[in-house]
Amino acid sequence: TDLIQTQRAYSSNAKVIQTVDEMLQETTNIKR
């Protein structure tokens, strides 16, 4: 169903956003 596909897309996007957020935090720590 569309609902399941939407949930899958949302969860995969959330993982990508979380990964990018962690990378940005590490980059900020290196600059300091």
C-alpha cells in the first residue's frame, strides 16, 4: 500500500538525515 511505501521512504530519509547530522557534528568538533 501507499502508506507502507511512505513509511519506508520516511524511515530511510530519517536515517540519512541522522547520518548527515552526525557527520556535521564531527566536522564541527574537528574545526574547534
